[in-house]
Amino acid sequence: MRQNSYPLIFADVPLRAWFAALALGALGVAVAGLELQALFRLAPCPFCIFQRLLYMVIGVLALGGFILPAAGMFWSGVIGLLAMGGAVIAGYQSWMQAFPGLVNECGMSDPNAIERLVDWLGMLWPSLFLATGFCSSKEWVFLGLSIANWSFWLFAAIAAYALMLFKKS
């Protein structure tokens, strides 16, 4: 009999299926963000756009794990690091939204590396990456949480999922 720390129902799910689910989820979050932006005419800030980019990169890396599951530890490790970085950015933006007077608004001082990357991407593909909003504004709130708050929890969940994939690899 095989020892496994996962419930029996999930023990025999192939690693490729786990990566496929993560790819669909991460890319789905990016698409949902675009739809929310269009539906409610939201103005995304540079941190919002950077988080969207991270979701897209995580989705593409998860597709890599689907295509080449033998390198599952590599894919899940990189995804976990990106998800933790995304949680830090989303957490910082959540803090900016909670205490808007304590920090310089993004775009109001010399641009940092994230803002320069987002500006460059916005010039290349404005419909996907153009940042027009302020990081401290809460334009859309659902169940008392802003998009940045939700993004923090999603990145934390992806990091936990990546850890599970790392162990499963």
C-alpha cells in the first residue's frame, strides 16, 4: 500500500493536470481583471498592471509544467517565487490603499523599475498594459476587499499551490 500525504481522491491525479489547472486559473484571473476593467471602466495603476503581468507569466510557466512535467520542481519553484513576489506587491498596494497619506503615490515621484516596465509594456500593448490609475485608489470593492486585497490572497494561494506541486514533483 502506498503512503501519501494527500487525500486518496487527489493522490492519483497526474502532475500535468495540476499544472493545467494552475495555468487555467492564473490566466483566468488575468482575463477576469481585464473584464472587470472594461465592465466597470476601472483605471488600473502600475502595480495593478504588474500583478496582471505576474498572473500571465505564472500561467505561461504552469503551461510549461503541463508540457514538460519532468521539470516540475523547477516550474513550481519559479512559480512559487513569482507568487510570493506578487503577494508582496499586492500587500504593499493594499497598505497604500489603507494608508494613502503615508506613502508617495505611484507615478508621483521618480519611476521605479516596476513603473518603468509597465510604462514600456503600455506603449507596446496599451489595451493590455496601459496604466492610467492611482495605486491608492479603491475603485472596486467586493465583500469589503479591494482588488489589491483579493490579489494578495490569490497570490498567497498560488504560492501554497506551488509548494504542493513542488512536493508532488
